Amino acid sequence: MSDEWVRLEVEGGVGLVTMDRKPVNALSREMRHALVATFDAISERTDIRCAVLTGAGSVFCAGADLKDRPDAEVAGDFLAHNRITRETGNAIRECAKPVIAAINGAALGAGFGLAAACDILYASENATVGMPEINVGLAGGASMLKTLFGRSTLRRMFFTGQRLSAHDLLKRNVVDDVLSEKDLLPFAMALAREIASKAPLAIAYAKRAANMVDVMPQRDAYRFEQEFTMALSKTEDAREARMAFLEKRAPVFKGR
């Protein structure tokens, strides 16, 4: 699957999604539609078991293209714009497969929202994140900031448009690691291949569980995990994974 500004390359169970809209991968309406279609396809494709999201060049995603903002005078334009903006993040967050962000530079505004929607975050040494809407007379993105930051940091970034560096993110446990620019994508891809080697049904259950427990009380979340783990244990793949582990061999999964 390919698009002018969004590329999907598949190898070894891993789907590499690259945003490539020069010069800074700014999001247009068409690019958002392409991202939604790409991650919906990843959810359905059996040859993809994990995905990596990154940006071409030295910028992950500089956010929404201001030249592409809707015309307030055209009925329905803002509704369409807001809907596809929400759905872009949702397509990543709700993707049936784990998604790793390889943040290779600035991730700003809506671009920060894309990174925040991913399951695991890695950053290059030159990466920065921010919500600069206030600098152009707008306000928005507190819900995205809340995903990764505490109250005071959220409000400081929201009110000032200030950015955080990769090492600031690591210090706050927002990203899992900071790597050199040349090592970032290979590192993320290696983790994606490790995840892709696991039982596909188990990964699908695990992704669903991770999303659900985020919004459930701990008591309910633990019961939820127990119930789906019991169901998972009855599958052929779960039995195969246990036997392969005990017999010290590579498992052969059938997706059932």
C-alpha cells in the first residue's frame, strides 16, 4: 500500500509507516485520510504484526499545515476537519497491532498527537515535542498533552508553546530511550521484529488490554485481564507457544 505522502513498507511481520510530505511532514487533510487508511489496513493485514511510525527527513511531523486550515465561512468545513483530525489519532491508538513511534525530530501540535497515540516511543537526540498552537492565536491539544504529562508540565506547555527536548522526555519517562539519529530507526525496527515474533493472537489481546486498562479502575482492569487471559489460554497458538518454550524451539503460529 502506498500514498504520495504516506508510505507503508512491510518486511518480516513489521509495517514501517513513513510520513513524507516535504519539507516538514505537515499534515494536510489528504495526508490524514492516508494515515487513517494505512493504520486501518495494518489492523486487518495478517502479514503485519507490529508497526513503526516515523517521518522522512529530519522532522517527525511539524503538525497541521496552516495553509490547509478550513474556511470558517464554508458550512461543514470545520466539522470535516475536526473529524478527520480526531480519527487520525484514533486510527493509531485503536490499531489492532502495537505501534512504535520513532520520533526523528520535531513532533509539534497534531504531529505530537500522532506520537502520543503510539504505544511505545523512542526519540532521536535532536527530537523535540510541543503544542505551539498558542503562538498562532489558537488553543488546543490539552487532551494530547495529558496523555504523556502531569498537570503542571501540561499547562506550562499549553499556555506558552514551549517545547521539551528528547532528554527532557527521557527524564520524565515519556520516551523509552533516546538514540542517535542513525540508530533510532534500526533500534525501533528491532523491537518491532521482536514483538512480531510473538503469538499474533496474544499480541492482539495484549494491545486491546493495554488500551482498556488505561481507562478502567484497577479492580475492574485486573478482572478484565484475567477473563481474556483465560480465553486466550484455550487457543491453539497459546498451546503452541507453551510447548515451543518447553521444547526450546521456534513456535509455529496459525492465528487460532
